[in-house]
Amino acid sequence: MPRDISNKTVAITGGSRGIGRATAEQFIAAGARVAIGARNHDHAAKVAADIGAHAYPLDVTDSASVQAFWNAVEADLGEIDIFVNNAGEMIVGPFEKESAEDTAHQLGVNLLGTLNGMKTAIGPMRRRGRGHIINMVSAVGMIGLPGCATYSAAKHGVVGLSEGVRAELRGSGVDLSIILPIPAQTELTSGVGKGRFVPLLTPDDIAKSVLRTARRPVYNRYVPGWTNPVTRSLFLLPQPWRDAMGRFLKADQLLRTTDYQARIAYEARVKAPTAEGAGA
């Protein structure tokens, strides 16, 4: 039977924009109490007032900030039932030209941020014998793409981290899921070149999959679902065939077709001290 989400407490990192905001709206519509965390607390507070959520300051790269977020949400809304690690940021460009700061930033938000969220949530959930951690990953967590190599590396890391921790949680009553969507129309993908036969999802498309996963927990959920067998079949091919398939799908065109001017505002915002990512 699907789980009843009404009256559950849901905490979402990076919840004030893009996929995070859409996810918050989906849970609120289902009757849940929703907390969103973001570095830009003023913006998050405005969003929370608009959609009926509760906003809290949060820097996912700082374990103390994540713990403070958890404590504040539980003090205000009750025990957290579902924790969504959604915060994510991507900087596009040739790997060899990426600055050390940009590398550290992406690894910090996408990989360390998810790790901090999981570490914070697991202890209380294990003691209660229940809870659900949902990690927002990406299709590039399974297949690396040129032009966003560090982002791909961070998302691959989240997949490996989730695989290992899921085994550790077996029998604890705590569920762990990963969401693997193809690109969505958010600020994070602004100006990014588009592959052949790959539609751009909306944030609502992915948010609905998060809600579906909360109601019927599975370990990995590909969005859209047809990308699951396609992705898995690629791993059965010899590497030259996989390379040829990538060229056919124009996955190798990202660097050449990206409009970098269209990404200036987004990348400036996410690098700013009070920035908050657009979503994974």
C-alpha cells in the first residue's frame, strides 16, 4: 500500500528554487509539513510565505549548519520523516580550465552536502526505526559528460555513497532512495547545449517522481522511466560502441553548444557567499 504523506514532516535542502521548490509544493499539496533550507534565507523566506512552507538558513557544506537546520525543523514541526538532499550546483566548462575554487565548490555542495545531510539524518532515524532519505542525483551520476566533469564526478560519488550506506541501513527501518533525472528546465541548466532525442523535463516532472518515491519507496528512480533500461544497456556495450552512441546522441556537443553568456548570472549567483543552488 502507498504510504500516507499527509501530516508527515519533510525537510528539503536547496528548497527555494527549481526542483527543490517544486518538490516542496508537491509535498505541501499532499498535506505534509515542509521545511526548506537555503543559504539565501531572505529569498527562501519569501518563497516559503508564497507556498506555505517554513524557511531556515542552511549551508549544506557545513555539517554544523546542517545539524542546526535539523534541530530547528524538529523543534518547530516535529520529527523529520523524510529528508530530501536536493541542493546542487553546476559550473560548465573545460575541466582543465576549471579553477580550484570552482572544483571545490561543486564537490562541496553536490557530494559533501549530501554526505552531511545523510550523516545528520541517519542517527535519529535509525533510533526511531523509521524514516526516508531521498538523494537527488542526476543522469550524469551514471554516465559522465564532457563539459561538466566535476559535477559528474560529484554525482557519481553520491551514487557510490548511497549504494554503500543503503547496505548499512538494511533492516533498520530507514529507507534510502536516489532520483536520477535527465536535465530539467532550471537555472542550473540555463544555456546548456541539448542532446539529440533528450527532452528537457520541468521541475514538476521530477518533483512528482520524488513524491511517488516517498509514497512507494524504491532505491533508484530514473526520470523519465525509459532512461533506466537505456542507461543500463549502455554499460553492456564495448567502450567504442558507447562512445559512438554518445556522439550519436550529441552528448559530446555540450562544450561546443553551450551559451556561456546565458550562464553568467546563474554561475555568479551560486559562487556568491549567500548564493543558493538552483537544484540538482
